[in-house]
Amino acid sequence: MRHVLCAAGLLACPAVAVAQQPVPAALSLADAIAIAREQNPAYRQVLNNRGPAAWGTRSAYSSLLLPSVMVSGGVAYRSGPAALPDVELLAERPPCRRATISD
């Protein structure tokens, strides 16, 4: 098992060395910025997030300018004697009388 791990490590070392690019001894500012833009993960993440952020801004502005309409509704159905309980209560009440004040 130890030999397998050693062999795997020896095979992986050249791959790691190839992945790293040599940096020249003297860099100009433009070269340094180009290397940073290619290899900096935070910069690449910002570039990746620009598209969704622009769409979010566009969506926010459109929601302010365009009218919106919301519609909702519902239907309920009950059958049997408990369907209209208020009708029975109204039938049992005596009629209301108006009180008038006269001089």
C-alpha cells in the first residue's frame, strides 16, 4: 500500500509543477494586472456575479415602473341542514320596532 501511495505522489508532483506558471523577474504593471485577472479567484467571482446583479437591478426598476395586478378568489360549498344557519336565526327573531321621540 505504501508503494502505491509513493507512486501516486511521484506522478502527481509533475502535474502540480506544470500547473504553476513561472513569474518573470521583472514585471510591468500591465503584466501584473493581467496575471492577477487570470488567476485571482475573487476577481473572477466578481466578473461572474455581474450578470445576475445587472438582471436584479433591471428587475427592480421594472417593478417600480410597470403596473401590477393581483387577483384572488375562492369558492366554498356546504350541503345539508347546516348550509344556511343564518336563515333559521333570522326567522326566529321578532321584528324590530323603532322608537320615536315626540314632544
